[in-house]
Amino acid sequence: MTTELDAILAQSQIQTLFQPIFDNLQRCVLGYEALSRGPSDSLLHSPLELFRHAEIEKKQAELELLCMSLAMQRFVAQQLNGKLFVNISPSVLLTLGTEPLLQATREAGMSPFLVVIELTEHHPAASGDDIIRMVHALKEQGFMVAIDDLGAGNSGLRLWSELRPDFVKLDIYFAANIDNDATKRQFVASLCDLAGKLGCNMILEGVERKEEYLVACDIGIRYCQGYLFGKPAAIPSPFPAELLVDHATDPHPTAPLQDLLVHVPSIDPDITGIAAMELFKQHPEIHCFPVLDQNAMPLGILKRHSLMSHFAEPFGHSLYARSQISKLMDKPIIVDVHQSLLKVSQQLVEHEEQEELDAWFIICDEGKYLGLGRLRDLMRKLTQYKLTMARYANPLTLLPGNVPIQRAIEKALNENKPFLLAYCDLNDFKPYNDVCGYERGDMMIKLVARLLRQYFGQPTNFIGHLGGDDFILLFRQQEWIPSIKALQAEFRRQRLHYYRSEDIINNGIYGKDRDGNARKFPLVDLSVGIFPYTPDLQLTASQVSTSLSTAKHRAKGTPGHLYCLDNQRFDFTLTEAAPEISVVGL
């Protein structure tokens, strides 16, 4: 007999939702967890019911593999950044083996290096030699492994110690009100310290409030997941912009409204319309008065143009001259002085009656009137704030921007240890952008960001986006040449998805150069200039930047577009000096 589950499996009627995982250090997306649901009109819509029925009907392996395959396909189709976390129970993993998982990645056009396998078993059988061997096999194929819900059910320290996963996801119990629970904080801090010693990354699940997030940052947890960063959605929304700012260093992370305050005297709700008209005559510079009760709590706002419109109506003077202001005032838009500019602007935009930039709103502190604010001033302040914020995080790729890049370089210099810097730049990107359009250009830039995370997304590395098509990579690994070459090769393979068919046939595009001359440009390629720093060089951050820029320019003109700068004998006292260059074998 065909069951409802059979129909769902046969027709692939699985909904896939993605929930972001936030990188607290780089302030960008680490990746997304894929969550599966049944059809919305089905009794099996709930994941609990869906997977319970699969267990009863002994179709767990078929269902979990389908959910995983669809998640990969939809992740690639949406061109989501970062890693994809997919759930599988160890019993199913042992049944399937690694080949079906590899086949799913191939069919989705996805690299195993982008996939994190979350082990979700809630039975004691999750441990044992067989699953340990299977986890090792997964890692050999390039997959990463996570333990889900540590601290819930049978997920425990034994499983952690046996499997040595790449990630451990801490159960939502530990995030809830952690800011008000000293015992939880101490326990989580101990687990975080243990994770660091074991070379494992911890993800705190269930973070819903900013206070919980800040405690997680203070403890040293690198990654967080929860409603604060986004609810599960078929098409995930961008992170709240205020989370992308470095709260530890930005003196005004929430951009308070104090600077927008305009101090306007209030009026009582029982004064008459004629008295209010007289007040407006006496104060021509005032466009509206706040109407407050005896406790300085706002009741409404009386607008000059609204009152004059009432009096201009037929019989308006007779109708409104003796009427109380409480009958003539408008419903106020009230905001708290401690709210962020972003939150207030969203509140004002969503207000049904908000139409003009010269509109006014009431600013309060704990409900009591402080002054008025004007929408025009708010938008101007918000624009300035977004420009400042862009220095901290690039809005297109959500990678750290100029300020964090500079700090990362300075921090590396202060550690007095060797490191490598890479300047990644796209050759012939401007004509591509002009001819193929800015939308394709943005997609090409996001491709670079995604591949950098894929090949160099380890927690010990730093990836930054200077802007445009310029990226900075700070890393410490001896055998870096194969990874850089693999990065370039994968870019060359995937770039074809963003060209028109005629461009691929012509192996390039026809456009105008900077002098306005028409010519053919080759396909966009990824240049990588490398600068290896050693403490004996004793360079300043500015000198390091100069060296890195030189490496970038040399790479753009080199076959293969990969260059390593030998800076051992570079004399910074000679402004015209040319540093010696060693070409990486291609």
C-alpha cells in the first residue's frame, strides 16, 4: 500500500529552509544549516512527524539522502555563501556509506569541502568503531563533520572525544538567558576552552537576543546560530546590519538618536484650536508641537499644516476654534532614544501615514518625552552611518572591510611570527562589468568570496574584502601553492556560468578600454599576489601594504597571474626602488 511518505519521496516534495550561522570574529556568514520539512498541506509537514514516519516505515536512509541532495541543489542554485550544514543520523550514514554523499555533491555541482555533515543521532548507537571509521572516511573525501546538540539526548563528551569533529554545536538550552545565568556562562566557557584545546570550533545554537550574543563573544565562542541572525527560510535574509559592526571597537555601535533631538516645548491636550493657532504664529520656526499628559508621556503630535487645513475647511473656524487639541492632533510616531538608527528608520518606513521627508516623530527615554526628530535628519544620519559601517563589513559579500583588514595585519605584525598575505584581484573586470552588466559583476565578486571561504575558510585565516573586486587573505600554511592554484582553477571553471554564450564562443568579450578604444578582452581571471612576511624584515603596516600592492600588480602581468614577492632586500628609503620578485612556478 502506498503511503503519504511514499508520495513525498517519489515526487521529492521536501521543503528546504536555510538558517544562517554567524562568524562573530569576521562578522560574516560561516554557512547555513539546511532544515527539511514535508509539504505545507501535509500531516508530515512537521520534521518530527516526517522523520518519525520514515523510521516506522524503515525509509530513513531514502528520506535523509533526498533531503541532503535537495539541500545541496538549492544551496548552489541560490549561490549562498559559506558552508552548507546538512543533517544525517549515524545509522543512516553507516547504511549509505560515503559514495551516495559524494554523488549528491557531484550532481549539485558542489565541492565536498563546502559541506559539513551534522551527526544528529539521539541513540546510544551513535558511538562505536564503525562510525569513527566512517567519519574518518568522510574527512578523507573533503567533508567536514559536526556533532549536533551537544548536551541534549545522547550527544555527549564521549562522542566528542571519539569522533574529533570539526564543529560542535551546543544545545539551545545553554544560550537561553546565558546573560543572566552565571553557572551557564562558566559551563559554556569551560566547554569553549576544551574545544580550543581539541582544535574544534564551537557553535552556540538558539541565540535569540543581543545580550546572549554579546556574552557568547565575551566567552570566546566563534560562531552563533539563532533567530537573532535569521529564522529558517527558503530564501535567507541578510544579517541585521548592526551585527556587522565591530562592537568592541566602534564607539557608537547602535548609532543613538541623541544627535537628532530638536527641543520643542510641549502643549497640553486641553488647550483650544484657536490657542494652538496663536502658538504657531508666535513660533514660526516650529512645525509641530508634541502633546503630552501631566506625566510628560506623549499623547499625540499637533502639526501646523494639519491644523491650518482644518481651519481652512468650510466653517472650519466655527468648528475647531474652541475644540480641544486632543481632537485635532495626529497619532504620534514614538521612538526610544536608545534605539539604533536602523531600527528607527525601519519603524518609520513601515508607518502607514509616513509620506514626507519633513515628517516629525517623538523621541522618548523610557516613555518620557525628550524632544522631536525629523525624518530628513534621520535619513542623512543613517547614510553617514552606513558609509562608516561599510568600512567594517562589505555589504555585498559580508566579509570584513577596510578597518578589520588593517587591524588583522597590525595584529599579525605584533605577534612577531611569520605569515603570508595574498592580494586577490580580477583581471579585466571593468570591461566585463560594463558589457555584461553590474548584476553579473556582483555575482562574479560573490564567486571570489565564496571560493576564498571554500579554500581558506579555516578559523586561523583571515579573509577581507577591500571593495570592488579586491580581496585580502592573511594565512599561515607552508604548502600554500597547491591551494592557491586550486582556487584559481576552480574560479576559471565556474566563471563561465556568468558569461553570455557568445562570450564563451569568442573566449572573451568586445568592449572599450580606458581610452575609449574598442577591442577584445580575455575572460576575467583571478590574479593572486603573495607577500611572505617574516619578523626579521621589521616592516610597518604601511610598508607591508606597499609590498602587497606591488605583488598584486606584478601578478596581474604575469602568465598564470600568480606571483610571490621576495621582499628581503627591498629598500623602503628609496621611493623609486623596485622590490625583487620571485615567480611562483606555474
